[in-house]
Amino acid sequence: MLPCQALLPAVVFALAALQALASDTFIAAVYEHAVILPDPTGQPVSPSHALALMNKNMDVLEGAIKEAAQQGAHIIVTPEDGIYGWRFTRESIYPYLEDIPDPAVNWIPCIDPSRFGPAPVQERLSCMARNNSIYVVANIGDKKPCDSSDPACPEDGRYQYNTDVVFDTQGKLVARYHKYNLFVVEGQFNYPKEPQAVTFETPFGKFGIFTCFDILFYEPAVVLVSKMQVDTVLFPTAWMNLLPFLTAIEFHSAWAMGMRVNVLAANTHNTSMEMTGSGIYAPTGARTYSYNMKTEDGHLLIAELDAHPRLSPASPPAVSWNSYALSVERFSQNDHEFTGIIFEDPFTFTELTKPEGTLTVCQKDLCCHLRYKMAEKRDDEVYVLGAFDGLHVIEGQYYLQICTLLKCPSTNLRTCGQPVETAQTKFEMFSLSGTFGTSYVFPEVLYSGVQLAPGEFKV
């Protein structure tokens, strides 16, 4: 034991070392992975067969991790379902699952792989992180036994969780997150009993983590940012792009802007399911992104980010999103209001009948205001201003308020709200605002061909 007099210099040295390691910026990486999928079957395969498939995917991920580390990345995020894919029943996914302990156990699987039973996937991920001195974020499956003393215990005696894990540069497990908002097709997994707000500290900021569908809900997404005050969100996802709103790059970039945090979004790549769109996003816009429906290749993205974006001089100030709309005198409504459907949600629309003007459309407590000027009004294209204020209930229940300037697929107003991929009308300007009842507002702009418009709009 050190004498008491020797402790103070040691503590001072440790603090100085931590300050020296802290950085104002860091290099982030995400990898969009074309997952090698299992054969569709309702029957469980052997553990060795399951591990063989997972090793094929981890071979690809290891190559991306090594390349990212060589380019100076401090952390890399890989996709949801990136190690074993999907196409599972509750029974058939079981051989792919491992027991993932609470990170408080202070475990480095690369050094002590059998401490919690067989864990070849965690061992390999830990070694990837340790051997390349990089934080590694991956999505795998967790299993937890239970019995009749737990009234919620499933009949097969176990819980199964869609799980994100994070290993630090030494290969230590530093974070474990059980996905709380499961998508409708994830019957192979259980819901955690309580939502988790998982964070961890690094020399380059405070990080939080959640998975895919979670981003649309207050818990854990908003809680991590507003209450836990994370600097960066890690976001493994398997995102299927849906026009006109839920397109991966546009929405994830808008979420980063609206929440004033960095977002590292790693998507699964599968063109047959329209899964693509990964990026590294800052509150000021996308730093880098990729959207590829033409090939089946994976893609590595790397960019520099501010470690503490809210403190950065480049960070935009906090915005009162509805203050402008509330100050606007309600524009006159016209005789062109009608109802249209987007994702089964009934929107109130009004048509832009003139080449320029001002419009208001309201639904319940939400009023959307539009000022616009077209370069010229085309007779073969119809645009509408739309509002929706209500509960979305198709693949989950969450409350939405949406203001949208939208192109209709044809001049038939009954088509308004259906997907559109091309547009010819040029707008010299438009200003869209709404009397939103929340500070969590996400501004998106889509161009023809489903392209992001980074930096092309401002608050």
C-alpha cells in the first residue's frame, strides 16, 4: 500500500492523464453490412452451424473494423441483425444467442472468454476491439433463464432480447442495451420489463445507445438526450426506407438536428427489402452518408465529429420550433381542402393552386403555415400542404404531428400521399412552419431520387 503522502501526487497525475486523453473531436465510423443470411427454417440448427454463419458475418465486420482503426477511427458502429440476420422464429434463433452479463462485472471476454459460459461471439468482438484499439458496437442476441417464480417467465423458461453491446479499446464490455420497442415482426424476442437508458463515458464524450424502431419513441430515445444529456447516440438499425417520411438518411439526419446530438447510424444493406442508408450526423447536418440501392456491397463511412456538440461554436442554438408559427397570422384557408392517407394516417391537405402564395391547413391543435414561390407552375404536377395530428397505430403506437409540403403522384388528388420518387417543379423558395406542441421537431428535405439535401435548409 502507498503511504498517504504518496496518494495525492498519484491522484493528481491520474487526473492530468485523463485530461490529456480527453479530446474536443473524435473520428467516428459506421459500417453498412450486406448480411449473410441463414436458410429460412422454423427448426433450430446446431450451435456449431449457428456459429459458422455468425463467423462469416464477423469476418466481414472484422475487415471493416481493421480498416476503420487504420484510418484513425475511435469508435465503429455495425448494424442491427448484422451478425446473424433475420428469418427466425423464437425457437430457431436460440442457437445464435449468448448470455450477456451486466457490464458492471468488469469483463474482457478476449482475455477470459469462459467466465460466463460459452461466449464465442462476445470473445471475438472483444478481441476485435482490443487488437485494433477501437470501441466496437455490435448487435447480438441475449438469453436469460427464468422460472415459475417469475409470473412473466415465458413457457420455454427463458427471456430472449435483441441486444446491443459495446466493447472499449481494451476489449472490456462497457455497455449492454436490450431493445425496448420491438418491431412487429420480432416475435423471436421479448420486451424488457422496463425501458433502459444505457450510457457510457469515453475520453471523447458521453454516449448513449438504442436500436432502430426505438428512435420513434420517447423512451429511450428522448430520455437519453433530454435527461441523460448524451453527446452522441449509437444507432444500430435495420431500416426499411418508406416514402415520404421514414427514409433512413433524411430522418436520421433530421433527428440529429432536432435533438442537437451526434448520431452514428449503421444500417443493414439489403436492396430487396429496401434496407440501405447509413450515416454520421451532427446537429449541423450530415458529415457523411451512403444510400445505395444499385449494388449489394457493404460500405464503410468515416468522419470527424465534435465530442461535445452542444458546446461547439459551430452548434446551432436551441430552437423554439413553434414560436415562429405561433407568431404568424393564420393564412386564409381555401376551398381546396381534402383528406388523404399516408401510412393509414388521415392527413388534411390543401392544394397549391397558384405559382406563389401563402397557405394554412389545420388538424386538431396543429396548424401548418406555408409561404412559397415556384419558378413556374406545371400543369402536370400537383403539390399539397398537409397536416396530421394524431396517434399512429400501424406498426406501433406513437403520437405524431406532421407538417408537409408534398408532391402527388398524379394530378388526381386521390393519389396524394402515395410514394413519389421524381419531381420536376422548381421552387425558388418555401418556408414551412407549424404550431407543434413539442420541442422535438425533425426537419427533413427530400430531393428527386430519394436524395438527402444536406445544408439546403435552415431554421
